[in-house]
Amino acid sequence: MRRDHRPYWLKHWQLRFRHWRARHFLLPQFDAVGSEPEIMDPGSVHVFGRKIRLGDYPHLISTPDNCIRLTTLGHRGKEAGITIGDYVLISPGVRISAEESITIGNACMIAANVYISDSDWHGLYNRARPFRCTRPVQLGDNVWIGDSAIICKGVSIGDNSVVGAGSVVTADVAANTVVAGNPAREIKKIEPRRRMITREVLFADAFRQAHNMDELDRMLLEGNSLRGWLRSLLFPRRGD
Ligand SMILES: CC(C)(COP(=O)(O)OP(=O)(O)OC[C@H]1O[C@@H](n2cnc3c(N)ncnc32)[C@H](O)[C@@H]1OP(=O)(O)O)[C@@H](O)C(=O)NCCC(=O)NCCS
């Protein structure tokens, strides 16, 4: 489909339904959720376990064929936790699994299919339990994890650092550092004195932004009708 054939009112009601679904079914599964969560498809965000917290303005993008999974599973009476800061982007296919503690700072961007875990989940000599193979993971503020990267147990990543696509991070990454490869190695530094624009700017005036998006929808979908939308679904034409 090259363009959206939905009438404005239909998209508007679909968005409202999506917000209601998120509020009613998904968000109660978290221990805490900040203001203005944006959840693209609430049905494809799978939350398992307690002590999972989301900050303000979280943006969770997932699809039914590429779910987001947030899991806490403490052993031997320990409670595991996942704490996610403000303005964080989580993309389709991301899995974050904590046996003890995973902390993600503000304005982090987690690209598609990233796996973050603080545990190997099986010991080298005890394959039945996560025995001596768990160490907390911590991401600073404004960290960007590239597509399909893996962040292993015990790793701390400093503020503003970037992990290249497909990398496997097994050791700490200092602040303002770009790492890549398997195992990930430093490939360059980020100049800390240069002005950094983070995701936070996107939400500087959230009300105005929502209003602008609504106006944009109104403009782009102008002239669309229910009949035209149904026709595009049932009898698609070249160029639809
Ligand atoms: C990490 C990244 C940002 C670096 O980009 P860059 O600054 O333009 O880096 P360069 O292309 O100058 O690469 C520098 C060196 O690192 C290597 N490198 C870069 N990315 C790499 C990666 N993902 N894995 C392995 N090596 C990598 C390059 O081959 C190059 O090596 P060389 O000096 O031996 O030739 C980028 O490569 C990347 O992986 N981006 C992820 C994008 C993404 O996942 N986006 C999802 C949207 S949220």
C-alpha cells in the first residue's frame, strides 16, 4: 500500500482504541510507568515478572511478528528488576531479560532485535540453574544500541556511547565511546564538548507535537472515505 486510505475519523478512533488497550491491558503489568507512554501495538509487548519500571515518555515500537519481551526472573528468592529511564526508545524484537538487575538511563535508543541480559541463565558447571553467571547491567544516559547487538552480563555502558549493529558487548564501555564487532572494541570517540541533541528534544512540547501530528493526519487523510478504504482493502489497484 503506497498511501493510507483510512478516513481521518477512523484513524483517530483506532489510535484512541490503541491507547485504551495499552492503558487497560498492558501498563498495569509494570510496577511503574511514567507519563505519556507511546505503545505502537500493545498486544505485542510481552511483560513477564515483577519490578519492571518505565520512565516518562517511553516509546515502544513492536509488531505482532516481532514482539518486545521484558522479563524478570529472579532465582533463590531474589527479586530481579528492570528499570528504564525517561524518553527511551525500544524497537521491535528487543528482549531484555533480568535475573538480578538491568538499568537503562534516560534517552537511550535500543534498536531492533537487541538482546540485553544480566545472566547467562545456565552455569558453566551447573546447566540446571543460573549459578554464578549473573552480574547487573547498566546503560548510562543517551546510549544508542545498534540493530541486533547483544549486551552481556556485567556490562556498564557510559553516557552517550554507541554500540554498532550486530556487536557483542562483553566488557564495560566508557562514556562517549563508539564500540563495534564481536567482541566489541572501541572504534572511535565521541567529542563530549560538541553539542549533543538527545531524544528529549522530541518531547519538549509534547502537547504541541501531538496537536501537530493530529493536524498532519487531518491534512494527509483529507478526502478519504470509508468506501474508498474498504475498496482499497478488498479490491486493491496498482498505485493504491
Ligand atoms: C556504530 C556506527 C554508528 C558507526 O558509524 P560510523 O561512525 O559511520 O563508523 P565508520 O563507518 O566510520 O566505521 C569505523 C570503523 O568501524 C567499523 N564498524 C562500523 N560499524 C561496525 C559494526 N557494526 N560492526 C563491526 N565493525 C563496524 C568499520 O568497518 C570501520 O572499520 P575500519 O576503520 O577498519 O574501516 C554504525 O556503523 C552502526 O553500526 N550503526 C548502527 C545503526 C543502527 O543499528 N541503526 C538502527 C536505528 S535505531
